[in-house]
Amino acid sequence: MVVERNIVITGSSEKPIVLDAGYLPNGNKKPVVIFAHGFKGFKDWGHFNMVMEYFISANTAFVKFNFSHNGGTVAQPINFPDLEAFGNNNYSKELSDLRAVVDWVQSSDQFPKDEVDTNQIYLIGHSRAGGVAVIAAHEDSRIKKLVCWAPVADLINRFNALELDDWKKNGVMYVPNVRTEQQMPLYYQLVEDALANKDRFSIELSAKNIKIPHLIIHGTEDEAVNLSEGESIHQWNRKSEMFVIKGGNHTFGAYHPYLLKDFPSDVTLVLEKTLSFFL
């Protein structure tokens, strides 16, 4: 297994994207799976390194990355020292980052041409990135298959009117990070970006126009993104497949740090279903 970690490429607003890439050198051309983390997430969260090894062992190439404005840095890709970047993140930047990663997959010499089929790029998005991935898959024809894990169905109307009024007045709102004990800023530019791109950021419109194979996986006990959001995306894309995990939470039983050798049972279901869908 060949894995290179913390490769640096240029992302949105010239900020770095830090990514990991790997494959199994065996002379067989493999599809490339790209994994995008969710809100307050990062590529090394919990069991994600194990997830990468799982897919590589199953004969796919695998790429996971930190969004350029997730708050991490090249030196500290796991923590969030760059709260200014976090506060200035928005959906336009995340879509730009995803395109940059796809560009890199197709142009980099990281993957030998006899080992990887860069014309078969598959995308997994978790949580907020699940919704962003729907839009990315609609916009970028290089993405050939799409899997959404616990995806959001709406990027525009996620905050109530009172929050929006205070947010606009103050220019910033704060979300707590329990692990790092940080109050993480979200500048009002996120709302402005969303409102300026309502049609582009409509997950419904994108889902209705997706032509590629599409799988949605959601747990019935998701405490962060209700199952109804995954079901909405499934209804909008009638050709999609929906896989519901009874009792599954937002991370399917995983947590950070994750130090066990085996996956939680729900994660195993997610991985097996995703892999069979891809292959």
C-alpha cells in the first residue's frame, strides 16, 4: 500500500489544501475515490485514516483532504489555529476546493498511469459536504459516481430569522468546538455568499439534474442532520438509492480520537454498502 500524507496543493483564495492520497500497487487500473469532510471536520478525524486504508485495500485509489478554509493549517492539519480562515469559509470556496482536488487527481503524477483510472472519479461527502457534493457532482462531469453520508439537504436556510438578524448586525456568530474548547467564528459573508448564489447552491435543483449513480446513506438517530434531509435528496433524485441505518447516528458510531482496531458496526455497514455501490 502506497500512501503519501499531507500533500499541499493550492485551494480557494490561494490558501493551501492539505490532502492524503494512496493506492495499492498491483498493476490494475483503479477508480479514484475522493472523500470530503463536513462542517468542523478534517481529513484525519476519528477513523478516517482507517477508512482510507479500507478503500485502498479494496483496490480503489483514495484521496481525502482538508478544505482550504476549514481552520487547519499545513503545520497543524488536525487542530484549528486559523480561525480567521474558518470564519471566511463559504460554499463557493468549498466547491472551488473540490474542483481543485479533482484537477489535481487528473494532473498529478502521484498516481502512476498504469495503476489508476483518473477518468473514473467517485465522490463521497459527509454531512454538509454531502450537500456540497451533490452540487459538485452536478457541475463537474468528471465525477462519475456520488455517495452522500448523512447529507444536508439545504445550504441556504439553515439558520432561523433571529439568528440571521443578530448575525448581520454583529457581522459574526460563534459556534463552539467541544474538542478544542474554541469559539469558532462564522462571518456574515457566508450568508451573503449563499444568498447571492441561491440557484447554484440549491441542492434540490442539483439533485433533480444528476445523471450519475447516486447513493444516500443516513441513520435514523442522526442528532446533527435529520434523516428527513437525506430522504428529501432521495426524493429529488428518483434514480438515487437510499440506504437507511436503523439507530445510526451522524458519524455512524465513530468518534474522535478513534483508537480501536475495528470499525463500529454501523461504519462497517456504511463502508460495505459504499464499496459495493462503487464497484
